[in-house]
Amino acid sequence: MSAPAPAGGPEGVAERTFALIARRAGVEPASVGSDTALASLGIDSLDMAELAFEIEEAFAIEIPDSADATERFLGLQTAGEAADLVRRLLDGGGAPGAGKSRAPRAPTA
């Protein structure tokens, strides 16, 4: 159930990232914006790990598997920071080895 790479530029990336965050938090997508604190949505470190996998699948990107990249992702404070990181990964920046597109993962049961 992977979606194709985002179209529509930065707003499309942000909108899709916010929708993933909203789904993970169990809130309406309209309640998530750039300044929304992830902690205010009840997003904890386990949710962030799950969200990382969901972002990789939705955007067909790979969040680098390094301590620095993991720490950076787990340290995100707002939905806007998450969307910015996704944009950098899509552009091939953001962390060493970041932004490598890959085939979407097969859905799990």
C-alpha cells in the first residue's frame, strides 16, 4: 500500500508527513501543522521508530541506519521538523548516506 513519491513540491511533502504523524497519533490530519509538538500528540520514542518505517515506505526513501541519523530522527520536536527532514532525504541530503530512494517495502500482515 505504498504511495508514489510526492508530487506538488514542499507542501505535498509536508501534507503527507503531517498525515502520517496524525495517523500514528490517532488525531485528525487537520490538527497537525508545522508547529505541532510531537510530544503534545503523545508521540513517544516507540511511535517515532514506527513513524520512521512508515515514512520510508510512504516516500520510498531510506532513513540512514546510523547512530547519528537515528538520534536526529528520534530528536525531532515538531511535525515541521519531521517534514523538513523528509524533504532533505528526498533531495539526497540530511545525513551521510541519506536520500537513497529504494523500492517500497512489501506490506506486512
